Amino acid sequence: MSQNVLVIGGTGNIGQCIAKDIVQCTDAKVTVTGRNSSYKGNFPFLPLNLTQKETITDLIADYDLVVHSAGPFHDRDGRVLKSCIEAGVNYVDVSDHRSFHFQVTPYHEQAQASGITAILHTGVFPGISNLMAKQGVESLDRAQSLFLYYLVGGSGGAGLTVMRTTFLGLKSPFSAWIDGKWQQVSPYSDRETVTFPNYGKGGVYWFDVAETYTLADTFPVETVVTKFGSIPDFYNHLTWLTAHQFPKSMLENPISLEFLSKVSFAMARLTDTWSGVGIAVCVEVKGEKDGKAENLSLQLYHDHTAIAAGRGAGSIAQLLLNQEIDQPGVWSVEQAVPISLFQKTMEQRGITINLQQRG
């Protein structure tokens, strides 16, 4: 019998990409949910409001796997995961912020007791990026530092939610693991110029994503740097102004934040025609191999950010549906997925990770 997958938030751009990947790579049947009952897509649809916990619990019980893609995750709690644990249903999400990580990881022991596997922070960044970092760490005898750099063209082919997520990430300083201790850094600060595949040189800035915390928690490294930037570059300067010059009250006010998100999304859609919507990821791993200093560079380029995110999450869904991963508990993606399986699923999807040794 074919398995049934529920993609919560599946009417959004990234949710649709996840649903398509699961259908293309497995025999599962996919149903999507959303708040907008006017959905006219290619998948069976069920209306769902995440504020109605009883509805969530009743709905989830009919499925073999739930994929949670209804962001922004800054404002989400663990009710979907809790319902999955109660129903004995495996869980995947594309959460991208440490606040959500702290909301759901306390369910670890309950998930273990229920025998369900919950894998957090899948997608492209976090997600594929975390596993690129893991591949680098496992290629060395000892890893000391991780540097993750992301560059996205225009809107990334995603929807308004991604813009909301960006502005929510500018609201306050955050802790980063630097030189063996947690240090406060300002969002969208300390610009670096990095050479990316396909794009060439691009500017990136400190940005608080889930892997800023989880990679430092997973691996015995001394430093984890996560920086993000956009193409065209003038978006970076506008985002920097928003983070450092605009009144903080604007980012705290939901109305003004929504206005900024909608204006930015409209601008990005206009420039998508010439900037493209791709993503480039560079992961630099510094450490030791055979008693000598070794630097590794892992690079990825995909011409559509939302599709790459869908393939990242879809690959984890595939591994759970095929029972290639059965690890009860609540895990960050790099804690649950072996590199051999990561490489296999990326190859199936035509995604190439280039690894270079730099001595």
C-alpha cells in the first residue's frame, strides 16, 4: 500500500516544491494544507488553521509522515510535533530559526518513547548546508571551524513568508559560537566578500539561522560562522539600513514588518527576471588531517532556491518513508542523516556538492 504524506503549509512555494519532490522520488500520496481554501494546485487539499490544535491532532492520525513547512517559524510552537508524537507519526520540518529549535527539542524523550523520528531544519539552508558541513567535518581528523556562506538571487522563487523571515531575523542581536564561547553579534553586520559558484564574488553578513546554534551543539568545533547575502547587491545595503538605521520599533510592529515584507517581495519579483532566483552555498571547514592543517571547501549551486529547499526536505521525507532512517527522538538534520544517505539522495536529484582541498 502506498504511504500518505501531509505537507502542512503545502500551498506555499516551498511547500509545493516539497510535495512535488516527494511524489517524484517516492510512491507516496501527498496531501497539502493551507489557510486559503481557494487552492487550485495539483495535490489534494485540506484547509488547516494551526491555531486549532484539536483539528491538527485529528488530521495527522491519518498519515504516515507529516512535513511542516508553514513558516515563519519564529512564531511557531511545538503543537504540530506534539500531535505527531501523540499519533505515532514521523515528522520533518523546514524550520530555520533557533527559537523554534528550543521550542521543540524538549519533546525528544516523548518522541523516543512513542517510537517516532522527528528531523528538524531540513531544506537548503538549513538542511543541505548542515549536511555539507557534516561531510567536511567527517573528512577531517579534527575540525576546528565552520564557515557557512549563502547567496540568494532575488526572491529565491519563494513567497512572501521568506521576506517576513528575513526581517524577523533583523530584530535583535544573537549568540554565535566564536573561539570556543558564545558571543553576541548584530544581525546583518560584518560584511565579507566571498567567491561563490556561478555568481562569483558576493557580499554576505551575519544572519541568525538554526545552524548557527545546532552545528556548534553537534560538532566539537571552536567557531561556527553563518552569513547570508542577496543578489543584486543593493538589497544587501537596504537590508543593512533596515537592521542598523531604522527605528527598532518598525521591526517590532507587525504592521510595519508586514509592509516592509510586501514592498521587498514586490521589488524582488521585479528583479528576478535578470538576477535569477538561484542559490549558492559555500561551506569552509578548517581543521587537521594526518597531523597537518587542512582546509576544505564544499560548494553548491542551484538555479532555483525554493526547488533546492524542496529537494532537501523531500530527500529526508524519502529516507523516512523508505525506513532508511529510523532513529526515534527529535534531531537536527545533521544529527540524524548519515553522509552516505545524503550523498545518495542528492545524486538522485541531480544536486552536485563540489569538495576541494585547500591545504
